[in-house]
Amino acid sequence: MHILPFIHLTLLLLPILAIATPTPDPEEAPARGAPAAVFICPRSNWAGGCQLIPASEAVKCHEPTENSYINSFGPDQGGYCEIYYGWGCQRSTRIRIIRHPGVAERLERFTSWKCYVR
């Protein structure tokens, strides 16, 4: 058996494959789920223990606790989200509408949010 040449070839190709693997652009939100789903992160630029909130949950009004921060907020294509300065996702307290790819940094502080399918 000539397994040694195979091992040498594998060891030679591993660094090349690692270099050739594309890395995500930090300016863009990562690939996500379905319309009305939203990708949220506690830190700017999609960092810090991010969560994908599925559409079935994102379409409900959310009221983050005082100690939870959202600094990156990205709705999926086909949907949009609204952030509010008041509790209960009342249109009269809407700050703005956020569309895909979202906001990676310098997001306004808000009290509640909700997503919709276009």
C-alpha cells in the first residue's frame, strides 16, 4: 500500500484550502433565515453572541430588558423591522424602519421592536 504519498499530498493541500476559503465581509450581515426573521447582536459589526430570531417570533412585539443591548440589527430580505422608543411597539413611538441588510453599528437605543413581511 502506498498511503504515504496520499498523506503528503493531503498535508500539502490543507494550507492552500484554508487560504482559498472565502471569509465573510464584516460590513455585511451574515446569511440568515426567512422573510421577517432578524439577526441581532449585542455588539457592533455583528459580534458578541448573536442570535437569529425566527420569523415566527420576530413578528411579535419584543421588549428587551434594560440590561440587554442590541447594537447590530439585521432583518432578512423580504421583510423589515420597526424600532420604537416606547413600550408595546406602538406606531406613534416608532423611531425608524430597518430593512435588509440592517444596521451594523451606531444603532439608536430603543425600547421595543417588531418585524414584518413585505
